[in-house]
Amino acid sequence: MIFTRGISVGCGYCAPGNETVLWRGDKCRVILADEPGFDGWCRVIWNEHVRELSDLDEAERGHLMGIVAKLERTLIGALQPVKMNLAALGTAAPHLHFHVIPRFETDANFPDPVWTERRHRNSRLDRNALADRLRDALQALPVS
Amino acid sequence: MIFTRGISVGCGYCAPGNETVLWRGDKCRVILADEPGFDGWCRVIWNEHVRELSDLDEAERGHLMGIVAKLERTLIGALQPVKMNLAALGTAAPHLHFHVIPRFETDANFPDPVWTERRHRNSRLDRNALADRLRDALQALPVS
């Protein structure tokens, strides 16, 4: 990977295709993932091509984790999950992003990690209606 | 779960058995996980029984994520992984902790998430020697 900031050619997070954007800020954006069996699975994506959390400076890290925490709290308020899961992996797609995932007893593989085999792919909520609801709830996030 | 702070009876992170502690602070501790096939897999465990990241206030969250970032940077410096993975799941054990996991092409299931099936359980490094090395490197972390 040549660039650690700016844009990396060929990176799917630098040049996204069909993202369902819920909120967009100067430094990061929130999208609703398309993950059948997991209602409300969101991602917070750092806009610049940064590889690791520790590549951010303290103020940037504070901003990102503030957005993650507020998104987590919004999803708890909106959906009352049993537990929240957070993860920044990116082993095959090394552009900093946090998965923010509400877990329900009815989800695809509760209580196992979401990356284990899905036992079903049934979502309970209408994805478009959920996106609209979360967009409204996330309007108060700080843009920068 | 009755308590969100303090100690929760029956929680394995409140009353740990055989943790390999690398560093201990007033608010959180760092342990070397026992995960065959994954060299250097660490956990940062919040000492009090807190459920979600968003249950911390901003200063606490900043402290925790500062420790996570410094641990990540220490592991990168010590082991030169291909990528770092971070995750706070706890679906079955809801006591706030972050997995901080160096990923290598030789690890148990690279580049898949560590929670998918392990294709082998071979560690390359001696665990006790690695623990000593990381303990030395983590001495500079801020205790509070």
C-alpha cells in the first residue's frame, strides 16, 4: 500500500460503490451495512485512507471513537439489542473502519461472533425504513 | 446483569483465573491471551464491570482507547504484523474488553477474521519470552 493518507487506488472504502450512507462528516461517515441476518449493522469509515487506529493522532482518535460511541448509543436506544459488538479488522481491506453491530438473540449466529457461519439470513426489520430512522437519529453528530 | 460498575459475581473478567498480565493500570489491564495459532493476541480489559464502550464517559473512553492505540503500536513495533485487528465483542461475556490482535500470513486463518475456523494452531513464538518482551515494552503506559 503506497498511501497511508489521502486516497488509495483500488480501495473499496476510498471509492465506494453502493453505500447506504446514514451520516457524513468531514473526517468519517456512517453507513448501514448490507448484512442479511443482522439488523442495524453499521460501519464508521474514516474518510482518508488510514491503515490502523494508531495511525490517527489523539484528537482524530478521540473524534472517531466519539462517533463510534454515539452511534452505539443511538443503536441501543433505537433497537434495544442484547449487546453491542465493535470491531476494526480490515485484514483484507486495510482502510480504517469500525463495525458497530447490535446483537439480538434472533440474529444470524447469536451469541457467536458475527464472522462465524450464519445459521440463517433473515432480517426482521425493513432496511430502508431502518436507514431513514437512523439517519434522523444521527443528525446531531458533530461534523468535524 | 445487576451491576454496570464495580464487580459482577460470576464474571470471568471480574474474577480472573490464570491471566498472563502484561501491564496493570488503575482503570484497565493488558493481558496476553492464550490463543494457539495467534502470536501476540492481547486483551485490554476495563477493570470495573462495564458493559459497553458507550457506558464510559469521554475521559474514560479516551484513556481506554489511548491504551489500545499504544498497545497496537507496541505490537506493530515488536512483531511487524501485516495488519492489526481490534474488537470489543463480549456477547457472551459482557464485561468491556478490547481484543488487540496482530495478524500474520502464517497465523491460524489469515486473512479471515480470527473467529472463523482455525486451519492450524501453531504458534511461532515462545509465549513466555514474548510476554516478558511485551511487559518491558509496555512499562511506559500511563497508569491512570
